[in-house]
Amino acid sequence: MTKKIPDKIEVSSVLNRVDTPDDLRKLSVEELESLCGELREYLWKTITQQGGHLAASLGVVELTVALHYVYNAPKDKIIWDVGHQSYVHKILTGRKKEFATIRELGGISGFPRRDESEYDAFGTGHASTSISAALGMAVARDLRGETHKVVAVIGDGGMTGGLAFEGLNNAGASGRDITVILNDNRMSISQNVGAIAKLLARMETNPLLGRVKDDIWNLLGKLPKGATQARGLAGRIEASLKNLLVPGMLFEDLGFQYFGPFDGHNLRQLIEILQGVQSHRHPVLVHVITQKGKGFDLAEKDPTKYHGVAVASAKVNDNGAPIPHSYTEVFSEAILVEAERNPKIVAITAAMSEGTGLIPFAQRFPERFFDVGIAEGHAVTFAAGLAAAGLRPVCAIYSTFLQRAFDQIVHDVALQELPVVFAVDRAGVVGEDGPTHHGVFDLTFLAAIPNMVVSAPRNGPELQSLLHSALTWEKGPFAIRFPRASIPDEMAGHAPTPIPIGTWEQLLQGHEIAVLAVGSMVEIAHDTAEELAKDGIAISVVNCRFIKPIDDLMLRTIQSAHRFIITIEENTGIGGFASVIARSLASLDSRARLLSMHLPDRFVEHGARGKLLGRVGLSKESLKKIVTELARNQKPIASGEMEATYAYVAVENGMVRTVKETA
């Protein structure tokens, strides 16, 4: 029986008694079952107020309680794949009091972090890594002569990633003591796709296998020689039946002893099963069936919506004005317009049809939409095959996940000059998901690839026009990166127009100081310049919508007309846009001095996007302070308490040398 949304929830008496797994193991099974209900209510109350990954955590309450009841963490190692379902784990491992700070700046992370707790055996945020990491820990354990258990908890969504099967293949062949818990809820974020998902569904639901198993068990028990001896035969017969009825028995063929599927919400059974498999000293896979969003009607009916809960859901601002479109929404509308015009356009995503805004495309053009599961490398090479056969694929993948397909971009797309369009969503600082999800390296790794066009729109209309231009570009791959943010202006009545490749746009004309801004930073530069103009400081602002190729003609003009050039980008500074400009200025033997504003050379923590940008110095306040100091003193200021990295560079004899760097 599921529950409606509670009006008010308090931390209950049982939950009050549990701070660590040691406390958990003092409870009776009846108390543990009560605890599961209380954990769900505590999760709902906290995450609907705080934001975060709700449905996945609701689905693993019993499984998490059973794991920490049976296994002796942190001595035993429990590794959570992806980690978005680890909220209950955090509550039960000493972080209950801090749980209300989850995903806040300065609060606990929404994912496992080794530097946050000894119970977080391995840091995660991307899918399909747990089995490989668990095998590494099992080998290290064996080499040290230790005996603790190593458990990987992976969802059926994570199992669609190729890395999971590389890990299974190696772990199964090793014969080592490792346990894999397959948490099967038939979901990643959206519905799972592909043959693996279908195989798991057959294993869960095959009624013939269940009936035959029961009939043989009962029949053998009635034989004259007695149940004990006869039923010893049952396991071998069952294994043969599985191979007949579930072709290949994939996991057993890979070297894992398979148990399941079991009800992942039956706490008593889960405890018995996990206690039973502890005695095994070889690879074991336990298959449990759970329901994402378990316990609350709304989350059960729409687990995709409640996968990640945003705190703000209103459609208007406090002043009553409509909230602007997001870049993702603009992309969603723009690709529909392009696909209506061109029947060769197809769209590909990797288990992110909702997040990348491709649901409307899938509904309008179902035969031209492809969700390949959590398999970014496959998505890119699949797109390359489509392009080689004459179609125009648009591959929509978050920046942080596109990192997983770098080799495929180089080898399968760029090397062959195939016209694949990459819609790189969530580029830059993404906010509360933190360093595993910040997309801060794409300018660096994409600009390093030959034949690749790299662009970044400053607003919605420019995103539409860049997509239109990309789909007419025939000379190789074309990347468009855009942030997880609202567009700075509306797009009513805008029709996309081709943008000449490699051209910039000068927005404001000033003197002495020019700001070269990329994508999400253009609005900051423009607004800062307008404020400075009121103080009598006129600076030039350039919308550098192409990072590769750059506008050599405009850069030549800018560097000859200005004493200082400031670059500002939402990307790591090493190998990013500033590096491109520094190299170009060096080739021009320019006397202009370069100051770069970029993300620091460290992993940026989690927190609200606006707060993070302010903290790393990518803000109007930071830029205004720097420009004012340059205009007055012709030298950069110290960064003070800001965490930004500013590199003050002079060009001498064709060589770029750092004169001063503050951090």
C-alpha cells in the first residue's frame, strides 16, 4: 500500500536510534521494517524541500538496510554504481544530521565521496564503474591476505554501459570473491532500452521457469529415496532449465553464480539471501527487483519526473514575469524545426532523452530517434555510421558524459571528417551535482581535435542559428556547447539564419581594454561593460561564438587596437579558449597583454550554479573589479578572497610568458 504525500514528517523514534550500521544491527527485523518506512518519509520530506535524486533512493531503502545489516562496513566494501541512489546509505552511515545540507555549497555531496566518509568506499557519479572498481578492491584484498567482502551495487541502467560488461568479463574469469547486486528497476532515468533490458525482463517474468522449478521440487520430494538426496539433483536440473528458458544465462556464462530474481522490497528475504551468499568465495550475482519511487504514489507513477527533484518548480519569477526558456528547451524546439525541413536529420542520446530535451523529437519522429542506453562511446560511433551512410545525426550528450567517448570522437568521427553534430548540454558549472557532473573540460578536449568546429551560443537565437549552420556544414564534426541555465533573452519570432563558420561578433566598441567572452560569459561581459560605461570606462566586448576556428581577422584588429585583452570562459584554463588566444597572439607577435578568467585548476565543489560562479570569480563583480584596476593602474589586482585564477601574460619575442598569477 503506497502512501500519499505526508503533511508533516518527523524523524521517528527508530530512526533517531540509528546513526551507524552498528546501531542498525542491534534492531529486530520488525524494527528494521519500521525503519524502512520512516526512511522513506524522511527522504520525501528532505528531498522535496532540498532537491536531489529522489525516486532512485526510495527504490533501494530495503536493499540498503539489508546490505548494512548483513555486511560489516566500512571493513566490508560497498560500492554504489552512479551513486545517485546512495542517500539512504548516507543517512545510515553517520550523516543523518547533515543530510538536510545535501548538495548545498558546503554541505554533503549527492554522490559517494571517499573524502566525505570512510563508508564511501569508492567515489562515483558516472554509470557502469562499480564492477571494475570492486574487482580492483578484491584483488588488493587478496594480495594483502585479507578476508573482507567486496560488494558492487549496480542498476539495470548501469548494466547497459559497456564498461560494466568489461568488468563482468574480467571479474567472472578471475574467480575471486566478489558480489554484484543487480538492482533491477527497469529504469536508468528514462526507461531502459536495448537487448540487456529485455533479457533481464525475461529473467524476471518467465512464468514457465517458475512453474517447472516448483513442480520438480515437489516431485523430487515425493520419491522413495527421500527429499534430501533427490532434491540435491534439483539445482542441476534448474541450471539446465535456465539455459533452455533464458538463453545463454549470460551471467553464469561470464563466471558468476546467479541468484534471483528476488523481491527487492522484501526485507526479510533480502537479509536471508545476503547472509547466504556471504559464504561463497567466488563471483556471485544477486538479482533483485525494485520499484523506482517505491512508497509514494506520485513517484511510483512518474519515476522519471521524480528521478531528480528541483527545488523551484514555479513557471513565473517572484515579480510575476515568466521564467525564460532554458538552453535545453531552445535546443529541443530548434531541432524539431530543422527535422521538419530535413528528413535526413536523426537524433541520438545516451539514456538522457528527457534531460537533453529530445522527448518532443522522439514523439514527433519516433523512427528517427535513438536512445542507446548508458553507452556514450557507442552513441558516438553509431552516429558516425549514420553519417557515413548519408544521414545527418545530432548526438545530444551532457558535457561530463561526452568525456567518456573521447576516443570515438577522435577515431570514428573527426579522423573521417564525418558531419556529426554534437549538442553538448550542461557545459560549464552545472550546480548541485558537483564535480562529477560539471562540464568544464569540453572546450579543451574538443578544440584539440583536428577537423572539429567548436561553438558556444550567447543566447537562444544564436543557439538556433548555430544548430542550423551545423546541419549544413559538410566538412566534419560540429560541436555546440551550452550551459544548464536560462537564456538571457527570449526568442519570440526568431528564425535561424546561417552564421559564417569561425566568425565573431563585436557587441560593444571601446578602447584600451577588450573582453573576449565565450558563450555563457558573454552576458556577464556585456552587462559589466554597460555598468562601467556609466563610470566613464568604455571597453570593447566580443562574442567569441566560435572557439575553433577563431576569427583571426577580428582578433588581429582587436589586438592592434587594445592594450589589454581579457578572455572569460566557463572552462578549465589549461588548454581552453585562453590558450587558443595566447597561441594566436604569440604568432602575431602582439604587444597586447592577455588576462584570462577561467575556472581554477581543481575540481569545483557542488552548490548552486550562481554561487559557484561567483566563488570562482566568473561574475560581473570580478570582471568589473579587474577592468577598473586595469583602467586605473594598468595592472591586474590580487584576487583577495576570491578563488578565481587570473593569469597576467605578456608576449615578448613571440613567446608567451606569465608575468603574474594570482589564485
